[in-house]
Amino acid sequence: MLRTITCRLYPTRAQTARLEHYLLVGRILYNRALDARIYWYKASGKALTFYDQTRDLTQLREADSFYRDASVHVERDALRRLDKAYKAFFRRVKAGGTPGFPRFKGHHRWNSFSINDCGKCVRHNRIRVSGVIGLIRAKNLRLGTADIVEQRIIRKAGKWFCHLIIDDPISITSDSPRSAVGIDVGLAKFATMSDGTTIENPRFGKKAERKLAHAHRNVSRTKKGSKNRRKMVERLQRVYLRIHNLRHNFTHQESRRTANKYGVIAVEDLNVKGMVRSRYGKSILDACWSMFTTQLTYKAEEAGGMVVRVNPAGTSQECSQCGQSIPKDLSVRVHRCDCGCVLDRDLNAARNILRRALDQHRPAVGGIVTPVEGTAASLMNQEEVTIKIGSHHYPCCRSSSQALTNQTDSAQ
Ligand SMILES: [Zn+2]
């Protein structure tokens, strides 16, 4: 399975100069290639392709030592990015949008380059970058036995990072059947599990909001294009980076704990992007659910478990005991039903999510797991997924189709 790991780089002064040079060459080439595309189209009415431009690059490297001096991977990457920008532009034009035409890149708008087929570029917490003398010191590098597919070097907030795209063989280590759980993610609590455990909401963004506002103000006070502005922008980027790191740390820890504890994990298939646009935007981004579920998915798969995504419509309205729809708005925190069921709102939702997953995967109980989107292929032919739901009682007698009609009713 492909995934990305990130590490911080500590290049020496000479190495930094070299990396900066790569950024410069990549950017200049990008601008030159964009110019060529525009010119060629005006002159001949025909479009230059990525292949035309890589061919030209070979000649260019022979003729000009500025380009010959840098790694060819870096230059191909620039051409690839231009090609991607062009394709994205025309795709969106075709779709009826009004996208901006690919732009010429200024000094601060080009902060990364990537190198594919970088081979075995990692050695004892050090990374080799093609054409850079010596190995670059790195931190946070946990690679294992995975193959490296691509290396991307990034300059961010005045620091250097490396993204490694790696091909990780999934190891199934699960031997004892672990229990199934449903997770409801929310704003009051970060997550509520169907067995009653909860994860508090960390709200890093809220804590950092003042710092952020301050840094933003500092930027807007400075003159455009001034040295001081550059400094303040970098300071602002550092605040964002810090928030990003806090979130990452949090979601990684919690998803690891959850993936180790449970075998079958049911989550809502939230269209987080859609929800962010509605009224709870900031908090939802803050809660970083999508980061959590993504990490949860691959961590569960690594541990031999699975994540099942269910339709989230009406999970908080439905009674988890009798299936009746009890409409309530967000301010109502307790679920009360005529059947005598009184539960915390989120706990009730978590139980519904679990039940829907079990309904979806009925054959999985002691049988064969059917393929689900977003789970590893390795799990599809796993023969036995025993689902033990602790001491809790889950009425799963209703058919899925009936559950679906209830969902659509209560969705409104
Ligand atoms: Zn009920």
C-alpha cells in the first residue's frame, strides 16, 4: 500500500545552497516551458506536450550549463507540474468553470521538487538527494523495510522537509479476534465509541487562534514586497505549521490506540469537505476528523482489522434500541425514546453506526468479508472475522433496506 511519511531535514549550509539552487532551476524551467507553450500555441496554433518538452530539455541541457548542473529529475518534475497545471486548467474549462490560466511562478511560489526512482536513498537517519554532495541529516525517519517510490523535498516556513512516498507491504498480525466498535465523531467530544469510551476534543486551533490573529495582523501591517513582510509571513507560516504538527500528533496517537484495540471499526462516511462549507466550518476543520479516519483506515489494515464506512444519514436521530426515528436538533444532547432507551446522543449514534456496519457486512460475521471501498484487498479473502461486541446488546434484527428508508425519512 502506498503511503507518505514526512521527516524534517537538517541540511548543511552547502547542502542548503544546493537545494535552493534546485528550486531556482525548477522554477526558471517551469516559467520557460510555460512561455514556450504560450508562444508555440500563438505561432502555430498547436499545443506542446510534456513529451515535446522533455525532448527539448535534453538539448537544453547540452547547450546550457545552468540546466546541466542540476539534477534532471528536478527538471522533469517541473515540466510534469506544468503539464499537470495545463491539464487541470483545460479539464475545468471543459467542465464549465472559469479557472485561472497557469501562472508564471515568482520566487516564493516555488517551494518543492520531487525525485522519482530515487532508489535506496535512506541510510541511518540520513537521506541522499540526487546531485547533492553528502547525505542530508534527517529526523523522524521510520521506514522499516518499505520501498521508496518517490522523494519530495519541500521548503516550508524556512525549514526543509522530505516527503517519502513508500510502498509498504501490509502485515497482518491479528491472531485473536478483537471486538467491533462504532465511532461517532462530533464537536462536543472528538469521538464517542459504541462501548462508551470517548476521546476529548483537543481544539488546538482555538488555543492558537489568538497567536494566529496576531501573526496575521503583523503581516497585514507590513508593506507588500518588503523584507519585513517576508519575515512576518515566515513567522505566520510557523504558527500554522505548529498547529498542523499538534493535530498530526493527536490524530496519530488516537488512531493508533483505536486500531490496536478494535478489529472491526465502523465510522461515518462523512463528506467532510461538504460539511466544512456549512456553518460549523472552523470547528470541523479543527477537529481534524478526516485526518483521523484516513490514518485509522491504514492502521487498522496494518493490524489486520478493517474500517467500514456507513451512510451517516440520521444516525443521531434513530433509536439504537428499537429503530424508531426521534428527531432532535444539535442542542439536544440526550436521546430519549418511548421504548425506554435513554442514552447520550453521541453514544446512541455510535451504536447506530456499528449496527449499520454489521448490517452491511452480515456475511462477514463468521463468513467471508465482501469487498468494501477503502479497505485493503488483503482483507477481502480473510475467512474469519469474528465479531464480538463485549457485554453490550445490539438489536440487529431489522433488514438493511428498512434501515435505509428510516435514514432517508429522518435525514430531513
Ligand atoms: Zn427506542
